[in-house]
Amino acid sequence: DTGVSQNPRHKITKRGQNVTFRCDPISEHNRLYWYRQTLGQGPEFLTYFQNEAQLEKSRLLSDRFSAERPKGSFSTLEIQRTEQGDSAMYLCASSLQAANTGELFFGEGSRLTVL
Amino acid sequence: GQQLNQSPQSMFIQEGEDVSMNCTSSSIFNTWLWYKQDPGEGPVLLIALYKAGELTSNGRLTAQFGITRKDSFLNISASIPSDVGIYFCAGQLRAGGTSYGKLTFGQGTILTVHP
């Protein structure tokens, strides 16, 4: 399968714990995005990478959130000291820079539940 | 920030009927996209529009980029049961070559098709 891959698909954690999500983009795509989606809403932009550089971060991304893409391939999104308000679906997407179309290919998401 | 208002919020139709949904914005966009999301999955791109006034089809789907660049609509003709899902509009405002892929999504239209 050559689509965007995310894991874990589901994570249940207690408030205050740290969680990490991983995203493997489509192999030739050099842009990678993280979005968050809460129930009944559309996805909201969090951050994006071009190769290994993190080029933009949303104000939604508090200090407890950190994203990395160390080798310009896979990416991780870590949430420290989770809060119940962090419960959401975290979506990763990738695209090809040269296309410059804004067309994103999304993964299946990682659903986080904070108890 | 930018807001997208998508309507209707939900639709219940009979198989074979046509469907129309639209999206309006308080700000202009350079690109409009329509995505479909099935339960527990990530959004899948249906149609992308790049020019004001553009009308684009993808099978039974037709979408238009409004002349004012502040709206778009999506039509589905002759609906079938597999059209069930949540449809999202998304807008992108490109600024100096950056912000590609930084999409603003609507709240979604939930489509139910009765056989």
C-alpha cells in the first residue's frame, strides 16, 4: 500500500500522560501536514513540513505539542501532559511540493481519547 | 480567522435523487476543494477548483468555484448508497508560494441515502 500511513489508529490515555503519533507519508511527497478533527467539525490545520523543515505552526499548537520530521520522511506528533480537550482525531496528510495545488492525501487518522 | 459556512448540515435523500450542497466564506480563496470522509477514515479528495468561475466534473460529481471567490457548490447526480458520508469543502489562500496545503475546512454536510 502506498498511501499515507498513521499509527496507532486508536489511543486511550489518562489525563497527564504523554502520547506520540507517527505518520508515514506517500514516499515521493516532500510536504507533510498535521490536522486535528473534533467530532462534528472539519479538520483544522496544525502544522506542516517541507522535507525536514517545519515551516508553519497554527496557534492551535500549544507548547504541549511538538512535531518532528527528522529525516524528511516520517513524522511524529507528541502531546505532553494530555488534557481531555486534546481528545480528537489527528490526521496526517502529504503532498508533492512541485504540484503546488493544495491537494492533500490524508491518512486514516489516529484517534485520541483522554480520560 | 477565516470561516467557512457549509450547508446544509445534513441531508436525507432517496437513491437516485440529485444532491446539492454549498460553501460560503467571509474571505476569498485561490483554491476550493471538496473532500468526502467515511466514518473512521481520513478525507478523500473529490474535486479541486483553481479559477473563479471554473466548473469541474468527476463522474456524477460537479463542482463550481464561485465568481466572487468566496463560495463553491457541489452537486451529486443520481445518488447511490455508497455516496453516504460526510462531505467537506475546503479553501486555500496561497500567499507568496507558501501556505500550500494549509486548508480551511467547512463543518461538513452529512449525506444519508435511502435505498
